[in-house]
Amino acid sequence: MIDVLRFPWGEFRDLRGRVFFDIGAAKLENQEFDFWDSQEDKLKDGRAAYGYGIQVTLLGLQLHWDFARLTDLKQSRSGLKTSFYIGAQF
């Protein structure tokens, strides 16, 4: 979005935005597991989330701030959750 944003006291570099959707599941051996509930048309044991985030480089450090909501693909299952971390994007 923005390569350099300068102020008298410093600058922000590489201001970027992102939109994401994640879905997945994990099953242990000998565990009952249904990823999708076909009668309800929603996730049963699967998990999904969607959201948006920003990334900026300040003093050589990559700062990331993400906002997400859990969903069962029929409705949102949580309020807005946030996470902040410093380091390389994975």
C-alpha cells in the first residue's frame, strides 16, 4: 500500500494490508471425527476463521497486527479477536 511514510521523528516502511481465510482440522488415531455436518450445512469438527491485518516495518522490525473472527461457514462464532507479533511473516 505505502512504501515509505516519513515523519519528523522517523519513518514507517512497507505498510501492507492483507485479507485472509483459514480452514483446517486435526484428527487423532481412534478419535471420532466429522469435518462437515451435512445436515446443518456447517463445520462440525473443522475450524475456520476470516479476517484482515496490517504489516509495517519500523526500526528494521516487521510489526504485524491481525484481526479475525471464527466461523462455522454458516455464521460467525466469535467476536473480533486480535493478535500482534514482531518478526518475519510466515
